[in-house]
Amino acid sequence: MRGRTMNLLIRLKRLFFAVLVLTCVGLGLPTTVFGGTNVIYSFAGDEDGEYADTDLAIDKAGNLYGTTVLGGDFGGGTVFQLSPSGNGWVHTVLYSFTGGPDGGELYKGVTLDAQGNLYGTAALVVAKVVAAQLTS
């Protein structure tokens, strides 16, 4: 089971990069001249998240939101924000999942509503992230 999960993660990682490039193009952000990708943030693992292979959501200010399957303070994954700044992008962990009652292993990313609330699923839990606080 774990081997299939890792194979799926590798395929999803490729999809993530394709979505990232399309997102950059859609926002008018630079990509390399030769049609490659321009990495805007590299996840180090552990606290900042690991396996960011999920869909991204974009708000009106150009902030990107997504999830990591693993990592964070407790290893159960994170909800993150990437904000454009004058010198690149700023990464912020909005929530770290424990893998307990709040769920974990977020495979589908988040969705933004009209008020800017983030919604997503985490292993049998539907969650709403508000002002970096989680409610179920």
C-alpha cells in the first residue's frame, strides 16, 4: 500500500509542477525563456511541509494556497500560503495537521470561497481554515 502511495505521489508531483507553470503563466509571472519552470519556493520538508503535490488556489491578491501531504509541526501535513513579494515569494504555514482528530495527509489541496475562507479535506475530515485556525 505504501509503495502505491509513493508512486501516486510522484505522479501528482509532476502534475503539481504543470499546474504551477500554468498558474504562473495565468498570473503573468515569469517562467524561463526556454519553456521550463521557474521554481518560486522549494519545500525543505519537516516544519514547512513535504510533498506539495496538490491543487493550488489563488486569491485576488495573487497569493497561492495549497497543502502538503506530510510535514509540518506534527508530520500530518500542512496548509500553506505563498505570497508574492518584491524579492520573490514568502512561504507561511497556516496550519499543521496532527494526524489525529483533525486528520492529515491532505491529497486534494484547498478551495477558496468568496469571503477568502479555505476549505479542504484531510483523511475523513472536512476542514475550514480561518485566520490560521482550524475548525471542523
